[in-house]
Amino acid sequence: MHTLQTIEALDDCLAGPRRRGQRIALVPTMGNLHAGHLALVHHARREADLVVTSLFVNPLQFSPGEDLDAYPRTFADDRAALEAAGCDVLFAPSTRTLYPNGLDGLTRVQVPGVSEGLCGGSRPGHFDGVATVVSMLLHLVAPHLACFGEKDYQQLAVIRKMVADLHIPVEIAGVPIVRADDGLALSSRNGYLSPNERTTAPKLYRILGAMRDRLARGEVPANVLDDGHRALREAGFTPDYLALRDTHLAPVEADTRDAVLLAAAYLGPARLIDNLTLQLPA
Ligand code: PAF
């Protein structure tokens, strides 16, 4: 596996594969890799000739007061895990490489509609930061395919819309959530949980599952959402949002069948997110 820090080294490394017409896949990450990230790499490995993983803790997507400084940096372990997963190129640029002129006055990509509300409501500017860095990475790597986890459901919707609106010639793959045995969706932020909080954390998934079953039976969404909020608080979470949307994140209408339940909730220092798709009855 090649480990590259500069745009020039990336260009040199990709020139040959591009010339030979090899299919390139990109897996953008912020490091601190777990089995969820490695599932993205495995998907990329199956679908492409050359797998590039980027590792960059993007300051632009953290609001002041968020966990940018505390975000776990585990480069040596990440590198070893990527090598073992069959990644070909690790692109790990510095902040100065991607943002040589700093963040002030930087051109930003804003994706209206899908980036508003939910995580976009509680984390102002977050999706502008994500869309900007992902568009930059897509431009630098020019992959045929880019892989993102379905755990970040809204992020995936933002990236799909950005790619469609800007005519970026890349296929976007959503890869299913990877869960621990007890159901907790894997996330780098799970590392912030104390042992007690870690025992509570899978209740987020269980509560969403119980809500999904009730909604699929045709129960009134407002009642199910009220009960879900209560169940989260009783379990020890501070809910940020709990929402039922259609799969494009638009409000649910009478004729909506394909829907998604989305939640974000604080548990101690961690902000956990999760989602479950479901079919609403006719
Ligand atoms: O999902 C993430 O880890 C990040 O938001 C991403 C897509 C790598 C952009 O920094």
C-alpha cells in the first residue's frame, strides 16, 4: 500500500492506473477506523481495480465547541488495518495541503434542502464542510466510485445531491451500517462512552426497532415518535432529534411507503446517530 501526503504524489501514483483505464474507488474517512470503515474498503475492493482511502480529519465540518481536537487520531493502526483490508493507496493530506490558504474565505459547497434540519439543524455548517471536502477529494482522486456508510444517512443524501447537481462523474455507493453484536452502530464516537454508557448505547437501536415495528403496523407516527422520545429519555439519552422521513428526507405524506427513521441522541459526551429504513403500510 502506498501512503501519500501530497497532491503531487497522489497524481503521480494514479497516473498509471488512469492511463491503463483501471477502475478507481475512493473511500473517504476521518480515520480511527473500525469495521464499518473496513466494510467500505471491502465494498470498494470488490467493485474496483484500485482502492484509494483518504484519511483527513476535516476541520471545516466541525463547529466551534465540537470535538475536533479530541477526535481520535490513530494513524498507525488505521494504516495497518487498511493494508490488511487490501487498500492500495492511503491518501493522508495535512490541513495545509488541502486548505493552503486557511479556512477563512475558502470557497465552500452548499447543498440546500437535504442538508437542512436533522444533523444540519444541530450542527450548522457541518454539511457545507463535508460537501466541500468531499468535492475536493472527488476532484483530486477522480474515482469512478466513492463509498459512504449508510449510518450517516443524511450525509449520503447530501453527497448524492451534490454529485447530481454538479454533474460530478462518479458513482456513489451506500454501504449498510455495521453493528456490534448488541446492535450498536459502529462509530468512532463510541470510543467516548464510559463502560456504563456503552451498556446503554444499544438501546438507541432497540428503541428505533420497536418504533419501526409499530409504524409498519400502521400506528400513528406522532404517537410513535412521542413514545420514542420518552423511551430515549428514560434510557438515559438526551434526544437531539427523532424523525420519520421519506427515503429522500422529505416529510412523510399519506402515500409514502419507503421511509426512514432517523435519530441523534447524546449519551454522556457522545452524540450517537442511527437510522432504520422501513415500509409504511398502505
Ligand atoms: O463520514 C466521514 O467520515 C466524513 O464526514 C467524510 C465523508 C470522510 C468527510 O470528511
